[in-house]
Amino acid sequence: MKFYNILLLCLSAATALLLAACSEVTKPETITEKAMAAPLTKTTLVVLGTIQDAGSPQIGCKKACCKDLFDKPDPDRKVVALGVVDASTNKTYLFEATPDISSQVKTLTQLEPNSQNELVDGIFLTHAHIGHYTGLMYLGKEVVDANRTPVYAMPQMKTFLENNGPWSQLVVRNNIDIHALKADSTIQLSSELKVTPFLVPHRDEFSETVGYKIQGPNKSALFIPDIDKWEKWEKDIVAQIEQVDYAFLDATFFDSVELNNRDILEIPHPFIIESLEKFKGMSSANKKKVIFIHFNHTNPVIDTLSNAYKRVLQKSFRIAQINEQFEL
């Protein structure tokens, strides 16, 4: 009997080891691992985050969209940001400085195979709402203590950073070097990469708000993560989409129903259903350029199994996914 018990213990241990080994072998490769495994050799845009400023799950949220995520966080739910690898100069650029900047910078710099830099070569800011600039704090004395990391900002945004702590300390200590932008004026970063900021209407409590046109050697992208409504903009969004190859557009809310505990009029954005209606007359080729991004934690399109997600794809539009890559 004693021998039999010992044998059972041995068999149980062997089975456990085998199951663990099988578990390790069959573990699905994550999107992040895929992205980091293949350094880029062409000038490329990378999606580094898709979620609205406050993240997902959001603090204080008791809704079904949050409850499981507090216990089991989704590592792919990062705050909205784009990255660009400039193959002609071996440099990397980050669009937005989010609370997830640490992992986003790591992902981006690892995609540049010819540089040992742990920090990006420039950061472009859109405006002074929390998810879009507060990541700058990780460049300061308490963290990496960066040396003059270039930060590209519009005049009001520049003034805000220079005159308000703790951001002003980054300027005084030369952790960041702010480069002033001018609306509709192009910055030529290299022979293969140029960036043009343009003003968009948004809640400008502390700074103006811009979107960006990012132009590579062969293709271009529009990046508008925040805007109040398409109708408030002096430019025709449909015409702007037609002029580029990719259009990353504000899709904070799917509709007005999802946010039942806030006054939606205080936080205006184009609902996805409004954009679908506005863009319905575009050609199939132009519809495929539209890549919705900047999703509130309540937005059902975050769930790839949801009817909302399927509805967007059925109409030939796209939903941004973290670490997607787009050659420029």
C-alpha cells in the first residue's frame, strides 16, 4: 500500500509537470509579444494605445464593463497613443504622453533595430487633457531624469507646461526641450517624415487642441483623437479623409446611451453612430481608411465579440487594435 501511494504521488507530480509544460507551449502569443518580436526596417506607424484618457477599468466604475478588469487587468487596454519609427534616421516619435508611457516607449523603441535609445526622439502633444500629456511626469527627476527630450507643443500648451508645476520643473531641469508648433505649419523631421498640426474644436480649458497629419515617404495618416463634433470643425472631415491613407478618428462613445451617469453635453464627442451616418456616402476605399480610436471604457466596440464592433466592420470601417502597424 505504501508503494502504491508513492507511485500515485509520482504519477500526479509527473502529470502536473506535463500539464504545466503543455500550458506553457500552447499559451497564445499576445499582440505585444508579436509586435516586439519583429523590429521595423521601414518607416511605420504603430498603434500604442486605444483607450480614452481615464483608462479601462476606470476609477470608481461599478459597471459590467469594469468589474472583472479590476481583478484581471487587460494589458492591451492602454491610453490612446501612436508611435512612428523613422527608418531613414533610426529615430522614434511618440504622439501623446499618456499615463501608460513607460510600456509604450519600451514597445516603440524595441521596434527600432538600429538604436539603443531607451527614450523616444520626440513627443508630439495634442492638448492638455489628462490622458494626452501627463505621461511627461515620467521624464522627471523622480523617474528617468531625461536629458532634453524634444516635446512638440502648440503655443498655449507650451505656456501651460512652462508656467505650471510639476511640468515647469521638467523645463527648468532640462528634462524636456519644448519645440513650439504653429497650426498648419509642417515640421520636417527627416527626408521620409514630416508632421503638420491643425486646430480642432474641443474643450480647451488649459490649451488649444490639435490633430496631426503624419506623412511618410509613401503614405500619410490623420490623427484626431479628440474633437467636439465634426460639424463644429471648419474643415470637411470627409474631404480630409480622402486626402490621406489612414484616418485615426475620435470614437470615444458609441452612442449617447452608454453613459447613463454623466451629462453627455458636458463631454461632447462624435458618437460612432454619428460618424457612420456622416461617412456612409464615402466610397468603399475611403471607408477602409477610417480607423476608430480613443474609446471610453463604456464603449462596446472594445469588445470584439459585441454587436457594435461587428456593426462597424460590416460597414467597412475599422476599429484600432493595439500594436497594429501601418507602413508610411
